[in-house]
Amino acid sequence: MIRQMGLFGGAEPPQGLTPQEKVAYILEVRPAARDDDRELMLAFWELFDGLTTVLGEEGAARFAAWFRKATHPETIRRRRAEIQKLGGGGGALLPSPGEAARRRALDGAGPPRGRR
């Protein structure tokens, strides 16, 4: 039997991890999160964002049960993106100019640059 080697040791999540390292940690210690984005999100919020501290044990359990049944966040995000495509929303439902500029800066999108 081949055993996958762990990247992280110990029971407590390591401190000072990048978001990518946090996700890798969760994928290692919670195999169910490898197949389910909702489980990944819940684990991330629990381990790194203090979900249980904010909501308490019972509240966090109730939220997790609800979240597993709610419309998937990616479905909502994709519908927004479809509506906001150029021409699709008629301009009335587009993000604010500041948010549009922030998104362009993040993904490198924007108007084509002139040729050199």
C-alpha cells in the first residue's frame, strides 16, 4: 500500500501560511474537502477564520448544515458574471468603476494595448 506523505505535522494548523498553503493543509487533513468545495470552504472558515469562535459550536454546526444545502456560491458568482457581461446587463447591472478596475488589475483583463 502506498501512503501519501503529509506536508504538515501536528494537530493544530500551522501559523503564517499563505492562502494556497492553507488550502493544501485542509486537503491533507480533511480528505472529504478534496471532493467538495463546500466542505473545503467550511474547513477553511473553521480552521483559519474562526467560524466556531464567532458562531459557537452549535451555531457553527447549524450554519454548516444550512450551507451544505444552500445554492452553491460558485453558481451565484457565475450567474452574476453572465449578467454583467458586456451588453448582457445593458450597463445598469455592471460593477462600479472602482470594482471593475480592481478586477482588471487582478486578472490582467482590459482593453488591448497598442502594438509596439
